[in-house]
Amino acid sequence: MKKKSIIFLGLGVFTVLAITNKNQIFLIPFLAPLILAHCDTMDGPLVMDIKKSLKSKNIIPVLKWIKENDEEEIKNMFKKVLFFSKENSELKELLELYFIETVVRVHRNGEDAPYNGLKPSGFPIDPIIEKGDLSIENGEIDSLSEFLTKEIKIIIENKFKKALELKDKADIDVEIGRQYTEAYADYIHFIESLHQLIEGAHHTHDEKHKH
């Protein structure tokens, strides 16, 4: 009994935080946007790797998600969670949940992304993210590339056709002319933004390979 009291004293704040974050699993989804990236969901690959590490007692699957300057903090916490979980099985679930929450938060901070708490299993994510995960899992990119290419082609063609259909009468009827300029701007801004996104991806890739 004395040993158990020492564990609770040593982890008083730790345990309370774990309980708080457990509650957040059920509360945060009602406060967060409906569709989010899934590194902060219980179904996401990050949490799956954390659970793998806890089960195997091997920290490496977790560390790949963490920046180097945060590595020591996570390693130390991992050791504590394993130790106190072994010493007190009643705390195991709470301690592991707190470790999951901490790793996800640190990972999000490392990406300069906001963190609003863990999302529960089944929390909706963008379908394209699911397709991306599936491509990695299957080691096959063609179906995803074809899907995105088709979607982009449809959008560009629709915006192009809308502007083209209005172009001939744009100088005859003022109202049609205004509709044309709106459609033209929408078309041009979309392809410009798309090209900037592509150029930005190329630039980031080139910069990384310089170092």
C-alpha cells in the first residue's frame, strides 16, 4: 500500500493530466472542425506507432515522428510510463493515454500545427488522406495519381468552359460581361494557385536535397 502511495504522489499531476486528456477525447471533436488531418486521431498512423512502441517497449517507431530537439523529452517520458505502468497496472491505461497525447502534441508543435486534443477512433478525416494512407500501405501510387489528375482536370475544364461560353457575348451585354470576368478570374486564379503549389513543392524538394 505504501508503494502505491509513493507512485501516486510522484505522478499526481501526471495522472490528473491523463484523466483530463481522456475526457478531451470525447469533448474535442465537438469543438473541432468536422474534417481534419489524422495525426491527432486515435486511428492515425502516429498513434498506431505509439501503441506499437508501448507494446514492444521499443521507442524507435515513435521517434521518427519527433524532431531531434524533442527526442530526449520523449525518451525520458517513455521510460517513466513503462516503469510506472509495470509497478501499478491500475495506472497503465491512463499513463499510456497521457504518453500518446504528449507525443501527438509534440509532433504537432514540431510541424507548427495547432493541437486541440486527441480525436477518438472513427473521427472523420478527409477521404484523400485515407487514399494517401492506402497508397503507402499497398506500395502503389497509380490509382491515387489517376484520381487526383482526373479531379483536377474536371475542375479546370469546368472553369475553362464556363469562361469560354460567356466570352463571345461579354462585349455585347454588360451583365454577361460581368459574369465572364468573374468566371475568367476564377479560372485564372485557380490554375495560378495550382501552379504555385506545384512550384512550391518542387522548391521545397530541391532545397532539402541541397543539404
